[in-house]
Amino acid sequence: MFRTHNNGELRITDVDKKIQLCGWVQKIRNLGGMTFIDLRDRYGVTQLNFNENSNKDLCEKARCAGREWVISITGTVKERSNKNKHLATGEIEIEVTDLVILNESKTPPFTIENETDGGEELRMKYRYLDLRRNVLKKNISLRHKVGIETRTYLSSLDFLEIETPYLIKSTPEGARDFVVPSRMNQTDFYALPQSPQTFKQLLMVSGYDKYFQIVKCFRDEDLRADRQPEFTQIDCEMAFVEQKDILSTFEGLVKHLFKTVLGISFENSFPIISYDDAMNSYGSDKPDLRFDMKFNYIKDLTTDKGFRVFDDAESVIAIKAKGAANYSRKQLDNLTNWVKRPQIGAKGLAYVKFNEDGTTKSSIDKFYDPDTLQQWGERCQCSPGDLLLILSGKTTHTQHQMNELRLKMGKELGLIKEGDYKPVWVVDFPLFELDEETNELHAMHHPFTSPKNEDIHLLENTPEKVKANAYDLAINGVEVGGGSIRIHDRLLQEKIFKNLGFTNEEANEQFGFLLNAFEYGAPPHGGIAFGFDRLCALFGGQDSIRDFIAFPKNNSGRDTMLDAPSKLDNTQLKELGINLVD
């Protein structure tokens, strides 16, 4: 071994011990007769002391070292005269007797510090250097902890971790597949799994009644802060269960993770709300419940006053911003411009100020008298000092827009407390969603989700009204997991495929293996999958999952460190039987 200890473990109780340390040079301080080096590894930092009077040659050798050089030292633990209370090893230093340079380093392209001078693209290119920074080491350690505790909890409930294949058949599951050519089967392609969905259902048919896997999934889709082309799921399935059993089991998992990773306990059960209530109250199927600010529908109070914007709208929705009547005209203009951005898509924003003196001031005063505005205030439970913000239009569009405005106001007004977590189960999703452009039905979750038993009769004539036996877990406005009770009956599964536009031939070609399995004693079953990366980012208090993945892709889906994806040479293409066309 090159070392007897790591750079985070020596304490004042170790004084006078002879030790060996290894690591990277973090900082060098030349103070004339004394030279100090901060030596770093993933465990911490230890100060090294080189005294010119004791060993001039050794001191000179230390001064020649550069940042990020890899060194090994031998020395004695001594008490520091100028203790650093912010450092775990801050009460001691090492009086060095020998120094060995294990490897030199070029000057890094950015500083290896928590607050670095490197931009994101530069740090992505040199990810192996970026990973040396403490902030990333903390994130990667947290990810490890979440994984360990997940396995511990599920194993304690007799779940089996079972691996499923990565080279599978392309199936329509919502996103685009990554495809893999086969040299041995030219003109045929594997697909990388978007999820192990069908395999875990087959495991239920096989009698493995409790399955889980921390598994890589792949989706060729547009990226954002909480999406990567390859990501990790905590994938789970159970047989002989109903929805309440799934929710109870995996609420237990989430509570266990919060307790063991963050030290946070939830005494009560997570609230459960329906999809319809979530959309009507918050405009989102993953509502942020850290603050109130529910939607108010005031269309009936706004009509026949000559204001066509409201008269022609399907819905008029208002939210109360408590204590915000002091917003200036500039602030309100900024909010208006914000909701009119293409990402939000609102045509405008109306407001009503309920002043402390009992008067009102509105952007639409010329259409609505003070008595009418007070009626709106009563409907929305406004008090003097409150601000009412109003959007209108098609209901679904306006709900989406108002959700974005609600979240913005929650942040602006300081209603979101750091370290506050509000989980909520959202249930009773629609089984299908209608594509407004094509007028075709799509599965809201996936084609294997079971409709609620009481709605099965609606599949023939009004499938858009069918509710799914599906559920999502949202925490602080982020969907961290979702699942459903699955179909386990061939005839019902075929009926769902028919609703989705599959012919019998297409259904059998793509999913015949599953349909056939259902004829060999398929048990009732259901499951859930959690976004592992999202959970880690949530626990780490960040929006982006990228810094919780060791080697992520950029926003274009590229690995700039490896320069991937990359072109294949002609020999490889020929072996695969692939001809590229312009």
C-alpha cells in the first residue's frame, strides 16, 4: 500500500503517529522558510508542512510541485498552531520527512475548486477533472447511498434483483428507440430498452412475484435539465397486488430513503389526489404543494361586461398572490411579458390590486366596476393587500400557463422553503390522451396500463373517458416515479391495442410474446419505476440530474469527452451491411 491513512481521517488523537499519505496537490503556499501543501483525495484534505531548517532539499522539492501533481509522503502527525475549524483535519498537520512524486500534471484548464472558473462545456470535456471537485464527489457519494439503501429496503421485503436484456426488439413505448445494428443478422436491428416493461411483466408470469432492478434505460428524445439519453430507473413489479398495495410498499421505500439519506422523517401517509383535481387546482399532474395558491375559476363572474377576451374564453382562471398588491407597474409588465413568451404562450395577463384602503385597481378597470372586482376577490378569498392574477383561454392551455405563473410567484414571494419536501400521489389518470393534430389516441402512460374496472365498458364508444389504474409520485413539482396496475388478460390487452390503432397483425408482430404469455396463467400484477437520477438530484437540492451522473451527455446528447456519437469507418459499415445515404 502507498498509504496508511486517507486525507480525511487523521485527528488530534493521532499526534506523533508515523504515517504515509497519497493524493493530489490542491494548493502550495511558500512562506519563505516554510512551505505548506494541501493534499487532497476523495476523503478530504490534509495540510503538509515542509521546514527549510529541517530539510532544505525536501522543502525545495515541495516548492517544485504543481497543482494536481500526484504525490506520496511519509511523515509525523503534529498539532497545528493555526487550527482550521472548517476542515475535518484542521487540528493537525503532517511534518513531512519524505516526498515521492508519483506523477506530474499539466496545468488544469479550470480550477479544481467548488467555485470553479470553468464553463459547463469545458468541464464536460474534462469530466475526469471536474469529478475531482468536492461538489461532484458529494453528489456521486449521495447517488451511491441512495442505491445502497434502495437495495437494502427492497431486499428486506423479499424483492429479487433480476437483470433484463439491453439488446431487445424495438417496440412503440412513447419515445424514439436507440437502435443497434447486428453483424450476424444483417438488415436486422436491436433496440436499447426505453424501460424493462415487458420483461418485468413476463417475470410476473414466471412466478417471480417481487422484482426490482436499478437499470439503465435509453430514449432518443429532446433533452432538458432532468433528461438524459441514457438514464437510470429503480424498476419494480409485484404480483397479486392492488393499487393500494403498490402505493403502500413504495411510499415505504421513499420514506426509507428520506430517513437514511437526508435524516428526514414523514410521520403521516402521503396525500393522494386525483389527476382531475391536480389539473383543476394546480394545472399540473405533478403539483408543487410546498405553497397553496390554488386556481380559482371565475368565468361566470366575468361575462357580458364587454370584455371579449374573457367573454370568448373557455375558462378564466385566477390565483391570489397574498400581500403582493404593492407590485409596481414595471413588475406587473415584466410578469405580462413573461407569460407571453413562446414557452408559456399566454396572450396577456390581467390583474386586480386589492389595496389596503379597501379600493381596487385593475388593468381592466374600464370593463369592470369596483363592485364586480370585489366579487372576484370574495370568490378568491382576497384580503386588502392581495394581488389577483388572471389568465384566460382554452381550459387545458390556460391551466398549463397558470401553473407556470403560480410556480414563478411562489419563488418570487419566497413561499418555497429550502429543505421542505411535499410528496403527493396523483391517481386516476386518463387511460388515453388525444393528439390534437392527428385526432388519434395515445396511451398516457404506456399500452400495458389497466383501465379501471368500472370504465372498461367505455372502451367501445367513449375511450377518451376511460380512467387508468395508474399513479405517479410527485415531490416539489417533480415527477419522481410512476406506474400502474397492468393488464394481465389477453382479450383486454388486444382491445387496448385496437383503441391505439394497432391491427391484430401489428399487435401480434410487436407484442405476440406478451400476449401469448398471458394465456399461460398470468397473475394480476402492477409496478412502478422511479427516476433514480431525479431522486438523487432532489435529495441533493438541485434541478439538474447531470451532476449526479459520473459521465453525462450535454444538451445535444453528445459526450464531448469521448466525442461520441461518432462516425464508423467503411470497414465497420460493410461488416454491418449498412450503406449511408446523404
